[in-house]
Amino acid sequence: MYFNADKNSSVLLEYAYHELEGEFLDLLNSDDLDRFVTQNPLKAEKFNAAVDECLFDAFENDEGYSDAHLFIQRLLYRINRLKLFWYDELENYTNEHSTFLFSLRLKVENAWQDWERGKIAWFNSGNPISALQYRVKEDIQPEPSSDGLFIRNKISKCEYQHLLAITSIDGLVEASQLSRMLGGVGNEVQTMLTRILWEEYGSGKLNRKHSTHFATMLDECNLDSTPEAYFDIVPWEVLANFNHSFFLSERKKKYLYYIGGLLYTEVSVPAAFEHIKLAGERLNIGDKGISYWAIHIAEDIRHGQWMLDDVVLPLVKKYHKHASDIVQGYDQQKFISTRSTSAIVKSILKIELTN
């Protein structure tokens, strides 16, 4: 077994999960994963048993081992990224349709999502439109959180760079999940979502694409702008935010949950990014070093209104029996996003402790 070490030893746990992740990467990069699994059933069974134990450590154990969460989210991330094209070697996509990976992802996601659903109180009654309008009004201009104030007023230049490094995991491929929601029958909702994506993608001009602004920030702050360059320092909560978007966007029955989550993101980003922008200004980072935050503050106020008026409200009317899904998607995204921000701040505070 992989995890027969003393559970009180975090070092041994971390080592075990590191070894398990290495084994997963070997499987992921094999020439024909499904054939390998067929030829080596005992190895596959042992790996799956270890994953099952990991799922218990993360979601059934009262302590909720962070190393188990990190392994799970890194595993899901590596599977999910196969749904995007990275302009790398074509051989990297050999196993993108592997039945083994499909089954593994489903098992892990089902356990994880069941656990996530238990973290918030679900919306079950009332008027969905009123509920959403109330939430939007509250989150457009919220009271500053302790995490936001810490970022705005306390972080150093080194810590600002650390924040950029962590958030680059999403910033350099921004809006990619939204692109997977645009296919199908044409209508006004689809058109507005396409319009939002079009602006996120710089209206077809690379120098205006939001991810280009993020790369410019990294370059300006003497950081590596290669996608995934800082993958190893990304907290599991940040990866969970990324993976949650994949979970919803890959399931059309979860379409309304995704829309609710996107509404929260577009509505809340201006206030959240204002703290980071002000931190950059306080640190004299320069316009290029805060350009991504600045463009989002300007555009997402408009995007949030578009999402509410031209996407969410029409969908509530069309799917009135399932309109609570939008509210639930909004609330869950708020919880996951807030948790992600707190994890970034904790990671920054660890830098302070080691300096």
C-alpha cells in the first residue's frame, strides 16, 4: 500500500503523494495507456486502490489532509488540460480519449463534488430573479474582506510577484472554459456569451487579449510568462477553482450552474482586482505590471451587467423549473473563489515566515 505510514507524519504523507503523482504521470505519458492497463491489470488496481485511499484522506477523514487535496486537484488538472490545445507536441495528446482516464476522472470528480456540495447551504425556494439581483447588488461593491485589505495594503513586491506566479495558472489561459460553452443552436444568450468571450480574447487581436496582458505583467515583474511555469506552487484551492469550471463546462446538464458561476465571476472581479491593482500602484510596479487587473476592472463591470440582463434573466424565464440551479451555481462559485483567494494569502504569509 502507498499510505501505510504514520498519519501524523506530514512529511511521509507528502512523500507518498509525490510518489503516487509520479506514477500517475508515467501512466499519463505512456504510448497507449489503455493497452498498458489491459496488459498490467494488477498495477492499475494498485494505483486505483491508492487513489481510493487518497479520496478517503481528503473527503472522509475529519482532518482533511491538504496533501491529499493537492494530489487530487493536480491529477484532475492534468486530465482536464487535455481538453485544451497548448501548441505543444501532438504526442502529448495520445491518451486524451483514454477510458482509464475517463473512469479515473469520474471517480475523483464524483467524490470531490459531493464533498463540495456539502460546504454551502443550497438555495431551494423563493424568487430566483430577486435572489440573483440581491446577490449581484451585494457583490458588485462588497465590504472589503480581510484578504483583500491584506493584499491591497500589506504585500511586498516579492509577495506581489508570488501572487502573480500563482494566478498565472489561470490568467495565461483565461476564458478557455467559456469557449467550450458556445457551440449549439444560435440564440441571443449564445450571442452575448460569444461577445463576452470576444472581448476576453481581445477582439481577435493578440496584443489586446487578456492573457497577453497577464503575460506582460509577468515579464514586467521579471517572472516567467511560460504557461504553467509556476504550477508547483499553486495551492489546491486555486486548482480546485480551475477544475470546477471544467467540471461544469464539460456537462451540458450543468449549464445553468456554469452560468451562475460565470455571473458571480464577472460581477465580483472588478472589486477583487481593485485591491491587487492598488497594491501594484503602491509598490510602483508601473502600468504594464498592473494592466491585466486594470482592463478587467474596466470591462467586467459591463460584462457583469450583460451577464445578468442578457444571459441570466432570459435563462431564468426559459428554464424556470430549474432556475435555482443558477443561484446555486452562483453561491458555489463565490465559496470556491473566496476559498481560493484565502489560500493565496496563506501562501504569501508563508513567504513572510521563511524570510
